[in-house]
Amino acid sequence: MDDANAKSVKAVLLGESGVGKTCIIARFINNTFENNIMSTTGASYAGKTLAIEEFGGKSIKFEIWDTAGQEKYRALTKIFYKDAQVAILVYDITRKESFEELKNYWYNQIKQCASPNIVIGIAANKCDLYDNEQVSEDEARAFADKIGAVFNLTSAQTNTGIEDLFKGVGCKVLDPNYNIDGGSKKDNNIKLNAKNDDSKKKKKKCC
């Protein structure tokens, strides 16, 4: 894909440590998954150009910053909000506290430190473990609707919803009024039911 005519967009992924930010990026960039990936320290960068079919194949080059979720790195993470056009907030559907921190800390940091025009996405991650969920989809969608965020169920392990999430925020960058539907458990029924083939997957701390 020709990057020369692509619109460059700085995107940051935010959320608690262990929610799967790095795994989401690895799946999006390289279509790979590692279950025991190391936690990010500080921040790391990756890039990918994506065609947005909804806008005639117009290309967006996502310049993606993967930030550390640990509290000791939070002051450093604020640096990466500057000039960001997209912020993707990630939580683990099996960890209620990761969603509460998303609402009470990470979203507030965006409001305080980022551009008021920033496009926000929410990744309800590890949706392949939905039998163990502690945050209902309805609750998360209600929050996303309240703040005007693009919402998607995602799983790096089963490659569910990740490219759709980036396409969704890309559409919002190109047209802030574009209406996005991020899918639901019903829409993703085939992939989500893959857990029935291996009950051990429900116990993994996968991303």
C-alpha cells in the first residue's frame, strides 16, 4: 500500500497493565499473537497504513504509541497524548477494575491533556473469555455512547474486532459525524464460541 498519499494519524493506546494493548497492536500490525508477551515499559512505536473502504479506500497511516499501564510510568505516558488524533482506551472484560480505571483515570487524562477534538475508541478486550466477564457489554457501550467513543469487542487471540476498531476510529478522523456500529457478541458468535473447543482457554490470561 502506498504510504505517500496516506493521512498520518498519531494514535495512543491507553489502559491498565495486562489488558492487552501490546497484543492488540501486534495483531493489527503483524497479525501475530503471543500469550506471554512482556509488559510495556515506557512506550513503544509501530505503524501501519489502512485503507478505509467507507471513504473510497482513502488511506490512513496510523502512527501507534503503545503506552505502559503501570502507575510508575503514568507521568511519562502523558507526554504521548500531545498531538495525538486518536486515543484507544483498552480494558479487560474479565477485570472490573480495569474498566473502572478506564473511566475514572484514563478518560479523565485524555480530557485534561489531549486535544478536545481527539477521536476516542474503546476496546473491550479479551472478549473470547466472555463467560468470565465482569463488565457487561451494555455497561461499556453506555459509557462509550456517553463520551462519543467508537466501541468494539476485541480479542487478539481470536483476531476479533481489532481491524474494525481501527477502521472505526479512522472513519471518525475523516468525518467526526460518521456513525459507527462496533458489533456485538451476537455478531461475533462464531469466533466467540471457539472456547467450546478448548475449555482451558477460559482460564488463560490472554490478550
